[in-house]
Amino acid sequence: MFKKNYFMEKNLPLQTKIRYRKMRLLIGNADDKIILDIGAGRLPISKGIKTKRTLRLDGVKKYSPDICCDLDKGIPLKNNSVDIIIAGEIIEHIYNPIKFIKECNKVLKKGGFLILSTPNICSLKNRFKIFVGQLPEYCAEPSEDESFERHIIDFNFPRLVQILKKNGFKIIKKTSNGIIYHSQSIFPRFLTPPQFGETIIIKSKKVNNLK
């Protein structure tokens, strides 16, 4: 499928390495699948995975994506044309995340999978930050920055699960990258409840077409 140490060789923060590894494992065998990697950037999560076809989408031309577009305006693909969508750290940057989930439903084949991640506003670390009067890490804040890099909205597990379920998806797996502080895991990941982890990682299955 792919080299297990591929992302361990890259100069990435620990939380990102773990997130990439978990999302890639959730993809499973994709030999005969068409994958859409949304927000692929310079280091696509889909890189090195054997597929029938991989489409990389991004809003930044310098990354040379297969599709360059503004996600706030939709996903420019035919309905029911993709088997798997990967959307890593994207939904928090979008002005209308519900529209984005509906667009994912539209382009996915029935039975297809949406694998996404986003920072967890209710991570254990963020709960401590709020307790001592600090803002959560990576939270949406007022800014003059109008680029796609800024966070528009925050998510916790219940909010994201609710949006997915209301828009034609069934939750298959909920996980996280664990509790990480200063680039160190401070608690065994297999014992960490997902709702306390730094990042929300969800695999969902399209079970209904939206009207």
C-alpha cells in the first residue's frame, strides 16, 4: 500500500506525522479506487498510495494540483465520481463548512468514504488553556489576514459528527492523534479518548444522496 515510514522521514511536527499516518491507514486498500485529496498542498496525504486514480485539489497554484479552485464555491467534479475523499485540516478554513460537506456528498459515490481531520477545540490541552484564561490553540480569531490560511470556525467531535450525519454520512471511525505537548506524546495514544486528542480524525461513509 505505502511505506509506513514515509512521513516519519519528513521534517514534520509529531502531531502531523501521527495524523498523516492515521488518515492513511483509514484509507485501506485503494487499488481500484478514485481518490480526491482536498487541500493536498506540498506534501499530499495520498502520496505513495496505489490507486486507480488520484486527484489532488488545492487553492494554491504553486503546489501544482490537478484541480485548483476556491472550495467556498464548490468542488468542480461530476456527481458520484469519486470513491474516497481525503480532507486534512481543511474544513476549519471554509466559510460554509456545511456546504462543503454537501459538496463532498455530491461528488462521492454511494458507499464512498470521507476521511477528514480538523483541530479539536475541546482537546484536553485546550480545556486547561481555557481554565487558566487562555484561548485554545489554533482557534478562530479576529484577523486582517484574508488568506485561506486563517481559521474561520472551530470544531469538536459532537459538532462535526452532527454535520456529517445530517448530510448523508454514517460515522465509521472516530480517532485522534493523542495528547501532545511540546512535540511529545504525554499519554499513551491507545488509552486516550478521542475527544481529548489534539486533532479530530473521522472516517465516514456516504449512505444517502442529498436532494
